[in-house]
Amino acid sequence: MSHLTEFQTFLLLSILKVVVVVVITLTAVAYTVLLERKVLGRIQNRWGPSRVGPFGLLQPLADGIKLFLKEELLPLAAEKPLFIIAPIIALSCSLISIAVVPFGQVQHVTANGISVDIFNIADLDIGLLVILGITSIGVYGIALSGWSSNNKFALLGSLRATSQMISYELALGLSLVGVVLRAQSLSLRAIVNSQSAHGLLSWNVFGGLQFVAFFIYLMAAYAETNRAPFDLPEAESELIAGYHTEYSSMKFAMFFMAEYANMITVACVATLLFFGGPSSPFGNLFPAIGGPIIAAILPIFWFVVKVFAFLLLYIWVRGTLPRFRYDQLMSFGWKFLLPLAMANIVFTSLVLALHAK
Amino acid sequence: MQLALFIIFGALAVAGALNFLFQRHPINSALSLVVVMMSLAVLYWSLGAEFLAAAQVIVYSGAIMVLFVFVVMLLNAGEEERTRGSRAAYVAGFPGAAAIFCLLSFVFLTERKALGAVSLGGHLNHAVSNISEISTLLFRDLLLPFEVTSILILVAILGAVVLARKEQ
């Protein structure tokens, strides 16, 4: 390795981290789909996929092969370049935001004079803003897909999706302000550290008194990812499939993967901001067991458990709640969530100001 | 590295701006504008202004341009028709634009010290958190202009609501 310059080493290590994280995320996406089909099946008193492999565990693989081999259809009246770019925007935006998520405690590995944090692709001072920014860019994927396919159902679906995402972005952003005020930083590591003092008791959702913010975040995040009970953009009983009606084969799969990758990102952010991220729920109650390797892996275990719990909650909600009506959705976002988020900001800053005195 | 970033994204911004002018369809033009804004955000970041970069992406590309695209989609605006252009635009426009360009670049180049120029990528390697600096500036030193601007925006929103409301 000694013939590489520091910059080249850094670049290689970063590419390695990116590849590993993308592979893990995509695998997680595939198995989240399977998890959803299984759990929804059990909720609806049926088995779900059970034929391919033991317990249907190879089903995502079979689905992937099927989607790869399907014919790629391009509607005659579609706006070609935008029609092709739209799924790319959707998927890449949902994957990029994983880059700032810290998966574990800081774990530096030194190679060739460069020390790299292996459990975080990029530790930015404004990690939270980066996630919000990339989410807001992701709207283009959906908006353009509906418009460029020149189909009225797709257009209606994408108009719904766009207006829904713009409206709920506000409540989502405002709900995070309380957490940022408490941590006094926009860096995700700093936010995690601000709630790791006493384990479960110092998590933002309990000890941080950000329960209301968490509720707003959860609602807004469900709307942002276009999931039930806010899945109006693809309401299959009225819009066929919404914005991706005209897409087939891998282009459809890209939208599908983008939706689930967004779910995972949202679950990661909720874990980091409200549930202490990779820190243990027991705090320092138990003495540390095992060597340094266990100490490095245990935080990742907690992180994955929390994210998994959020994904289960997503699926549970989808299996339980009926879909909102469109005007209900809009008035809920603007007249209830937004004022509540503002009240939460005022309350949190008041409490913090009184504490500071 | 910083120079490479500047060349790539500066060229991308210029290309996006040109594409914005030459495209006939409003959606394509709006998307080129998004490309310009994103490249500008990268340039801000390479100058060390990371908060400004994020705000640029969230506000301009993520909110304002989405609304533009949304309106274009809703109105289903078609392709624009090309006209030959007026003679006056050719005679006065090109020299005028060139003159303004020369004047602005002259002012910026001669007064770069007074305007607070930084060398390219000067802050990228040791980026400090400039959120606190921006907030001190906005909420303490420039508090009055800031609040007046927000009232102005509020008035504009109210005006839009009044204009858009149907008469009962």
C-alpha cells in the first residue's frame, strides 16, 4: 500500500465503504420486501411467499431475476430522456442519503497514514441537512416519472405525490428542530452523543421530551415515503399504480427499490434522532463484555434492532390502517402537524432557555 | 482536488445555464436550472460554506424549483414557439450583455479584497462549523433587516392568498 498517496488511499477506502454499504442496503431492501409480504400475510391470515427456498427466503432473488428478464417497454408518447432519468433520480437519491448515517460507534482504522471511520461513510457537520436536502431532490424522480410517461393516471399520481411530499417536508423538517436544539448541532454523531448518557432514559423520545416531535416525524415520514396510510400516489383502486404505471422491468424495480430504501433511510434517521442511534438502551448498567471486536459490533447490533423495529412498525401500520382521503391528508398536514411542530419548537426552546439560566 | 471540483461543476453550471436558454420545453428548462443550482451548491461547499450549500439545495432545488415543475406539469404547458427575435434585441442586447459582463467582472476582480474573496477550496480541508457564524450574523448583527424581510415575505404570502381566493 506504500506506493499509494494519502489521497489515493482515502479514495480507495471510501469507495470500499460505499460498495459495502450499498450492497448491504440493497440486500436489506430485498429482504424488507420479503418481510413485508410475510408479515402482511400473517396479519391477513395467510402464509405469504413460502415456496422458493426455506420459508420463502430465496423469494427476493427469484423476484430480482424475474424483473431483470422482463421486457423493457417504452411508451410511444413518453418523453424519452426524462422517462429514463426519473427512476435513476429516485433510486440514487434514496441511496445517497445513507452515506451520512453513522452505523456504529466511532471506529478508526489507520492505513497508510490515513485514519478512516469504518462505520460511517461521511461524517458531516450538517449531516441532518444533507439528508433533508437529498430527500427534497428525490421529489423530482416521482414528479418527472408521472409527467414524462404521458398517462393521465401517472400524472395524477405524481401530482398527488409531489404535493404530498412538499407539504409534509415542512412538518418533517420542523419536527427535527427540537432535537437539533437539544444537541446544539446538525451533525448526526453529535445528536447521537447528546442522548447516550443514561441509555434508554436519555433518548430524545423519552428523556429528551421530544415525544411530540417523534409523533410528527413518524407521520410526516410515512407521507414522505408514500406509504400506507398515506399511499394515495399509488392508490391502486383509483390510479392503477400511480406514477409508475407505465414503467416495466428494471425501471419499475428501481422505483420499488427506491421506496424501500427510503423506508430504511427514514427508519435510520428516526433511530438516530429519537432512539439514541447505535447506543445501547441499558446505558452503562452492565459492564462491557468481550474484547474490542464485541465492543465494536454490539452498537451495530442495537442499531439494526432499532431500524428493524421501525420497519416492522411500517408494515404493521400498512396492514392495519385504511387509506386517507386526499383532502384529509392535506388538512392533517397543514392544519394539525405543522402548528404542532411549531408549538413543539417554542416549548423546547423555552425549556432549554429556562434550563440554561 | 478543489480545482477539479471547480472546473467540473463550474462547467456543469455554465452548460446547464446554456441548456436552460436553448431548450424549448419549459420542463427541460426548469430541470437545467436545477442542475445550475446544484452545481452552485457544490461550489459553495468547496469554498467552505457548507450551510449555504445545504440551504441552496433545500430551498432552491428542493422547494422553489419543485413548485416550478409542478406548475408547468399542472398547466401542461407545451413547447414554446421560436420567433425570429426583434432587431432591437440583437442590436442592443448582445453589446449590452457583454458590457454588463465586463463591468461586473472588472468590479469583482479589482475589489476582491474588499469583497472578502477566499482562495478556492481554502476552507474545504478544515471546514469549520459555520452555522453558528451565520446565525450570529443573521440573528444579532442583522436582526432588523432579517425581521423586515420575513414580514415582507409574510405580506407577499397574504397577497397571494387574497389574489387566489375566489369571491364568495
